[in-house]
Amino acid sequence: MKVTICGGGNLGHVIAAFAAYHGNEVQLLTRHPERWSNDITIDTPEGKSITGHISCISDNPENVIPNTDIILLCLPGYGIADCLRSISPLLGRGGGRLTPAVGSVVSSTGFFFEALKLLPATTPLFGFQRVPFIARTEQYGHSAHLLGYKPQLHMAVEHMPSPHNFQEEIAKLFRTDVVLLNSHYEVSLTNSNPLLHPSRLYDLWSDWQEGMVYPRVPLFYEEWTERAAQLYLDMDNELQQLLHVLPVRPGSIPTVLEYYESSDAVSLARKLRSIEAFKGIPAPMQPVANGFVPDFHSRYFTEDFPYGLAIVRRLMHEHQISAPTIERIYQWGVSSVGANADNRR
């Protein structure tokens, strides 16, 4: 297949190299083409090092969007709408599919809502419930780490002429099983990052005030607390109430306890601390004179609150469902981001 990746973050690096290594023609749309090599090397959990060749790297959509089969956004929530606007006039031009399928590796930050609004009405759309890889960039534009795979991908589609044929194509692209879901709500709403990250951030710094400095940077997952686990469970319980009133198939979004094979906050905290691919990841902090302070400019804050969690909260309000934990943590997060907006790097 001819695949165009939009965005050069952690997942953009790994997916581009992985797809190219396995025989697909890969192009890249990025704001920083000058920083990229055409050959991207990644290491895998098996200890292998693989290199994928990117055939075209550009910051101009006209160079990569026409004559492609699949367009995959690997972008934070705040970059999705602008990207969709830039590619929309080019869809259906050139060879390949009559209109390429447009998807997002992260669907919980509003991809389907924006795509249905901004792209031509017949554009085939797809999105994943959870990201296919755990990825970390090593040297921007040159190398990255593939830290972990998902054993199965859950995907939703809209306006897809042959959903099951496309399901097989995506399974080949990522070399894993793909389960086709019934509704884009089943990928737009998730109890992964939009609930997972805010619960831990709130646990760490809900009492932070200007002038407070911490002596060290805690590990985000390896030091996960039972309090953070309980907050995560409370938010998930509220989300599950919302799912009951939406066109979502029962069980399509497993509860947190089901997904992590846990029984309560204690076992959940233990499980999160033990996941190998999560080890060594620091909490988002930045150094100051005498220690460290929370980094309110990190994507943990700028994506998971105003995009991921905001979508859940908006639907809760629309359906008049009480969600006191989500509301409390959301208000703390957006106020933290807003209060520190003037100091953004």
C-alpha cells in the first residue's frame, strides 16, 4: 500500500519505519522536513533493529496527499483540525483510491467529530480505540524505540465502501489482528489516556501552587499510587454510565478492571507499576532553580484535558449524566493549563 503519515511524533516515527520496512511505500507530511532522514531506524522488543525508507518527506500536502491509499494522522488533538483542512481539497485527486481512507492513530481526541465536519461527506474514515504501539523517539527524524505491541487493534470506520476488505488491509499494515467495531463512539470514547493520565496528574499535583518546588521527578507509572488508581476507577465508572446511553455495543470498551485484569484499586496500581513497556517513563516536570515543577506544557496536559477528557465531559453534560470525579479533575486540569499559558515554551 501507499501510506501517507501526517505528523512526526513518537508514533509517526515508529509507524513510518515499521510500515516501510514491511514493504509499503511511505510518505511523510511534517512541519519539519529538513530534520528528517529518508531512512528511519527503530529497535523492537525482540532486540531487533529495523530500518524503513520514506519515499517522500514534505511540509506541502500537495506533494504527498494525491495518489495515496491511506492517510494516517499521528497528531495531537490540537493539530487534527488544521491538518484535515489542509488535506481536504486534495482528496480524490490522482490515482490510487478514488478517495483515500483518512484515519487517526489516536481517536479519543476528537478525530471523527472533526473529520465528519471538515472532510467531503463520502470520505472513508477509520480510527483506533488504542494506539497500535508504545513508541518513543530517540533522535528526531532518525530513530525511535518500539517499546510494545498491542495484541489486537480495535478499529471503527465510517463511509467505508468495503469495511472487511479494509480491515484486512490494516491487519497486514500493522501485522496484527484487527477487530471491526460498530460505531465511531467506540473509539472516540476511551478509558485509556484521557482518563489514565489525568487521574495520575491530579494525584501528583492537585495541591500544587505557584512557588512549590519538588526535589525529584517521580516515575509516572512505576510509582503509581492506590489513590491514583481509585481516581481512575471512579472516572471509568462515570464513563461507563455514558456508554449505556450511546450507540455503543456492550463490552466494546472494556472497563479498566477488565482491561488490566485487576479487581480493585490496589491490584490496579500494582498492575500499572509492573507493565514493562511503561517502565522508566518520568512524570512531566521541568527543572527550576532548586528542583522541579509540573510541566503544564506537556502533552499530558495540553492534549488529555482540553481534547480527550473534554469530549467525555461534553457528552456527559449533553446527556445529563452526573460525573463529579471527571468534572473535578477536568476543571483542575484546564485551569492548570490556562494559568500557565503565558509561560509556554
